[in-house]
Amino acid sequence: MIQTKIQQAEVVAIVGPTASGKTALSIELAKKYNGEIINGDAMQIYKGLDIGTAKITEQEMEGIPHHLLSFLEPTEAFSVADYQRLVRDKIAEIQARQKLPIIVGGSGLYIQAVLYDFQFTEERVDEAARKAYYNELAALGPEAMHHKLQKLDPKTAETIHPNNTRRVIRALEMLELSGVSKAAEAQNRGQVPLYKHVIIGLGQNMPREMLYERINRRGDIMMEQGLLEEVKGLWRQNIRGVQSIQAIGYKELYDYLDGKCSLEDAIDSLKQNSRRYAKRQLTYFRNKMDVYFIAVNEQL
């Protein structure tokens, strides 16, 4: 049945937490169904954030065209609305070539915003305001920023974990720029699909211990591949107070480089935060999206 849905789809999306096998499946499907791949990860858009975001390599692409990878400087801001606009344009380009667009990533809201008639109250971002909030985050920490949001918009604050600093700051930013809360904006999020699509999910059917072990191992592999040097490159440029370095793997190693913790503790935090994020991703995919979950080795 899923094969028929893929054949009939205008757009296919592959979602799942980190280390669940999305990259391998995306290449397999692109070859089988004449597809081109669009990045669906909010952090893989940045240049220089390669190892820590598990960005696909040229060799792993196996000649399949990939889009919207490494096109922004790590100092640049980027919103869901920006992503929505770019990906919809890219879908049209790929379809014009008689190819199947395949969106691949773990950023559920980003992918949802493309596939459904989501409307955003404030589509653009104020880079000065965003930078000021990230500077405040660096000085005061995530708990203080979440507390600030609780006072200004308690309903939205209930839905965002204090460690999800990117969403906390976006909520504060929206209030400042438009006076509209994230909770109010959510009421404008459409449920009407804009494309005939199918969303394939990985990780849900994998034993949690196995997934977590894969995540832990991926953390070790990233360190072996040179993640610390990659982060040092950003740290030496004094890139701070921006969206990109809040990515898991970067913020933890920044703490180490800033002398706030040992390298061992930073790596442990990296793994722990990756596991927690994977759990939140699975919850989102399960509750917010119409996903057809498959086993990693299931034939499509």
C-alpha cells in the first residue's frame, strides 16, 4: 500500500529522529522513484555545521541531487516562514523536471509548514532583535529566558521546554515584532494539505534502547570525525548570540571551550540532549503529523 502512495504522491517526506536511518532510506527512494532530495533539517542549512548536524557527504549522495544544504552563513537568521517559501519554490522546480521531491529531515514543524497551508503572522525576522535575545541567552542562560516568556506569554511557555532555546527566543521575538503570541499564531496553522503527499517515519518501531545506543555511538563518531575542531572554528571566530550555535553538539562544546565544563561532561551532555531531542521528535511526529511509520529494513 505504501508503495502505491509513493507512486501517486506529488511530494514525499521522510522524517525521524537523529540516527534513525533517514539518509540511507532517502537515497534508496530517490533512486527507485526518480527523486531529488530537499533538506528538512533546520540546522543543515548552515555552512560549516557539517559533522555536528550529520550532514550528508558528497559520497553518500551517490549522485542524487540535494537542495538547501549549506547555503547560509552561521551568523544569518532563518525562520520557518523562510524555509516554507524556499522549499515550495524548490518543489515546483523539481516537479518541472518530472522528478519526485523528497523532503528529508527531523524538523517536523518545518516540513509541516511546507506541506500544509500554514500561515505565519510574522514571516520575516528582525536580525538585530534576534541577536539581542541570543546575547541575553548567553549572559543569563535558558531558564531565565524561559521565565521571561512565562511572564509575557504563559500559554506558549507551557508548550516549550526551557532547553529548547530556539523556540523560546522565536516566541519572544514574535511578541516583540508583532504583538502576537505563538499560541495565537498556532490557531492560524492550517490543516489543509497543499500537495498530495506521503510522510514516511523512522524510529517509532525501533526499540528505544537501540535508538539511544545509535545516538550515543553517533556522538562518539562525530568526535572521532573532528567535531571539536569544527566547533573551535566557529568559536575562534567569536560567533555567538546566533541561531546556528544553539544546535546540539555546538552549544555543549562551546561550554567546554568557554571553560564551563570538562570535555567529558560536554560529550555526555551532547549525547543526553540528543536523546531527549529524539524523544521530543518522535512525540511530535506521532501526535502532530500523519506519518506512516516503517521498520528500518522495510522494503519500499
